[in-house]
Amino acid sequence: MRPELIPHASPAALPGYAATGRIDELRATEYRHLDTAGQVYLDYAGAGVVARAQVREHHDRLLAGLYGNPHSENPGSAAAGSLVESARRAVLDFFHADPSEYAVVFTPNASGACRLVGEAYDFGRTAPLVLTWDNHNSVNGIREYARAAGAAVRYVPLSGPELRVAESDLATVLHAGRGARRGRGLFAYPAQSNFSGARHPLDWVEVAHQHGYDVLLDAAAFAPTNRLDLRVVRPEFVCLSWYKLFGYPTGIGALLARRDALARLRRPWFAGGTIRAVSVQGDWHRSMDDESAFEDGTLNFLSIPDVEFGLRWLDSIGVDLVHARVGLLTEWLLARLTTLRHASGQPLVQVYGPTTGAGRGGTVTFNLRDPDGALVDERLVARESAEAGFALRTGCFCNPGAGEGAFGISRDSVRRRLLAQVDTIDQYLAALRLPTGGAVRVSFGLASTATDAERFVAFVQSTYLDRGAGVEASLPPRLRC
């Protein structure tokens, strides 16, 4: 532990915190609604928060002009189309992507971006799929497309208590079968884990390229607090959700794709807006020649311009400033939680993933233990923290691989035949002999302050330190993963 990270000191007293004071100013003005009900928002990994300036911009723009379906040819259509294209350019600028090399496909969310790649990628016997255990289910789901095409699906395991991937394991899996195939393959992984907060090296993009793979980089958890420069890191595909970066708008994500890789995708269907021409009697169609071939139906043309404003807003604050603030709060929280002990000597908190600020983001996942060392049911923590005004998340966070690594679940215990008769999550846990169905996750973001972190630690101490078992009756049903 660094000397300046004294567990009992306020994070506001840490060296470097004062330099992030602009965020405190914004919290008191643009984000003051976060404090009106006395609540504490700690779920930035789930969604960012909206600034008052974003709401004003949306309101003023809609009332200042007329915007129509971009698929028409009239003044309202032209106005809407112009704003959509301006937003595309803004996205490329923000990630320093060359417009001649990268295209922006607007999607409903990051999951939609993953589906586009999965359904259209040329998987096959010579084009396998490689995934890390640590992946969101929206990425895991791509394996169903790969298997349907007869492709091999291989996973790279997590190793150690920090839930990281050993690069030697990655190289081994990428290399497996390379000599027997002449085609490409797809390697998909998150730049930052939505479960543990661990950041996985962006250098892996080039490692995969050297093994002949295309790369799908899940940047949904990474981009809100880190810079992604596509001049330096050049994956074929990047998936994003804008509400994760700056809270608004929801219902819009993006697939950033290298144009040469996009041209190799073959969609299994078409829809309105994706085709240049189609015949019913002739039974043929021709897709659009650009990114619009992947944008089904009518785009959300009234909200896509909010993406451009959101990017300008985040840029005006400074991604590096947000990164610094989140890093300080995360290090302080980890240092504080890992020192808490019951009178029995048992640690109160068990952290999953990195326990220092090195190589990680602002997502901290853990379970609480009682004085005897037994896990406190995460449903109890969810209920009591909500009653105390804290917005956090419990469960497995749609990341089963990281959860299996964190809880030490063996491959034999999750074989399909052993779980064939399982109908409920509680039965599933019993079959796996697990005492809990998930963990507790808190995460910092753009508008987080020292007070948020201090209040949460105070809640954990006052509620769970030295509290015995026997208080877990009448818990709500477990949420789905």
C-alpha cells in the first residue's frame, strides 16, 4: 500500500485529489440532482449519469427545428440526416479514428454491436472464435453463431486471485489449430472487466493480429474513464454504449469497424434502410455499400445528435481528469475495505479481482463476511443498501466466466448433464454447492466524489462490522444473470 493511501484518511486529502476539483464543481451544478434525495450513486458500470446541460441541449434542439425520417428527401429529413452524419464524424474524432479506415455503425447498444459481428462474421472450420472467460454475456453469445457455422470455440482462462489472463495462456489458445487453418478467426475480449474492474492489455490486439485473428474489443466498461486511441490500437471491431460514457441517451450504441473488416461481413438478413434495391418476384436484393447496410430500419435520429453533444461534454471535462478522480477513489476504497476486520479477526470484505489500483478501473466487486467467516447473502446487502439510499448492483453482472473464476467453480461442476434438472437459481447454487448467488459491485464514474466513497464505507462499517448471522430471512428472489 502506498504511504499516502492511509486507510482512515478521507480520499479528499489524497495527493492529486484537489487537482480534480472541477468534478466537485460540476457535481454541485450540472449534477446536483444526484444529491437532492440524499442518495449515493455507485453504479456507473451499469449506467452513467446525465448532466443538466445534456437535457437542455436535447430540449432546445428539438424545439428549434423540424427533423424527419432520414430515409426521405425533404428539409426535415435532410436536417436529421445532417445531424446523424455529424455525430458519426464526432465519434471518429473522439477516438482518433481515420474516417478512411474506420466506420461508425449506430446500434441499439453494445449488445447490438456484438450481435452484428456475430451474425455476419465468416465463422467456419478454418475460422474459429476465441474468447476470454472474462466477457460480458453479449460477447459470450457470439459463440452460438460460431458453433452454428461449425467453428471451434475456445476460451482463455482466468488465473490467480486478481482474475487476470496470463498472456502465455492467451498465446497458447490463439496458437491452437493455427497450422491447420488458412482462414481468419475472431478474438473477443473486454478492455476492462465489468465484473472485477481488471483492465486487460490493449497490446493483445496486436498479439491476436500476429496469430492471424480479427479482434472484437469490448470497450463498454473501458471508454467512460479511459482514452481509446484508434491510431495506436487498431482492432477490427469496437463495441460501445453511449449511456455508459455520459448517461444519455439510452437506446443507442455503436460498432466502430475497420472498413476492410466491415466489407467482409455477410449479414444473414436485410431490413428497411439496409438495402439499395430488392425484388420480391425476382428474389434478390443488393445491400448498401457503406455502414448503413448494418443499421436496421430507421435510426433514432432524434437522439443520435445527443451522442455528439455528450462526446463534446465529456471532452470538455477531460477523460484524463475523470480517470484520475476515479483512480483515487478506487484506490482509497480498496485500501479502506481490505483493512476492515471483525473483533474475531475475520476480514469483513472479500474483494474479487485486483486489490490495488494497479491495472484496474473504478469497478470494485466483493462479498461481505460475518464474524465467523460465512458469506453474507448479497440479496441482504442489496435490500439494506437500497433502504439506506445507495445505488449499487448485486449478482453476477452478466459475466459468468469471471464469476466462475471468482467463486472457484470447476468445469466438472457446470457440465450440462449435471444441471439438466435445475429450474431455479437457488437450485443452481445448491447443485454447485455455492453459499451465495453473486457479489456486490460498486463503481465510480464521471460525477463521483470523496463524499460518495466515505458514505459507503461508513454504511458498511456501521451495518455489517461485528454483526452476526441469523438476519437473512424473507429475502427477495434472486435476479437473473
